Amino acid sequence: MRVDEIMSRHVHHVDLDATLETIRRIFEESRFHHLVVLEEGRLVGIVSDRDLLRNLSPWLGTPSERTMDTSSLKRKAHQVMTRAVVTGSAEMDVAEAARVMLVKRVSCLPVVDAWMNVVGIVTDHDILKWTVQQFCGSDPNSVCHTPDRRAA
């Protein structure tokens, strides 16, 4: 199976100058954990919810909040993003995408074309869902029948 068969095609993105306040709001309003960063429509970075947490003051929204804590919300995407983004292609085999994610220790692969235009994203959740379907069929509530490894 190919990555383009399991990837999400609607990918949320921000530009290089998006503030952490904007990024935090997007993460709070959505159910995903990664935002691609684009410059002139091309992938230049990625920000994860973990990147956001690492760069925001833990005192935000508490009685101990100070001016310097709220100023962390004004930092920009280009200051916290990962620039060396591990990517995949739409034609890539899903198992190969899973292997790359494990080896590179990333939880998603932005799917790009030859010009670094983002055409989708595949996440660890997409890979897990695909794996379950391989063993259990399309109904995730069905009983899984895995091969008995002791028989070999």
C-alpha cells in the first residue's frame, strides 16, 4: 500500500512569522499535533505540540505568570521549528514510511512533491491504523487474528 492511500490531504500550515500564540490556538482548536511551516508555498519547517510546550513558559495562565512568561507567546515559528524535516513521498510504501519514522524518531512525515510542496501528511496514528487494518480488517472493533509465532 502507498502513503497516498493513508495520508491526510488537508494539512494545516503556518508561515515563518506565525507567533506561538497563534500556533497554540491552532493546536487547542484542532485534534492534530503538527503544523508544517511554509515559505512561498514550500515546506521549510515543522512545529510539533512538543516544540510548543518546550518553548512556552510553564507559568502561563497561572497566578505566578509574569510579563516575561507572556512574552514567550510572541516568539515566532522560525525560532522554534525543526528545519531539517524528514519527509516522504506519495508513492512511498507505507511500511517504508513506518521504518523511516522509527529510524529517524519522528511522529509524522510531511508528504511532499519534487518541489517541496506539501501534498499531505502521514502520522504515527495513520501508520498504527494501517497496521491494525492489516491484522484486523477495516473494523477496528473486530477481533484480530494474528499469526501464531510459536508455530514456526
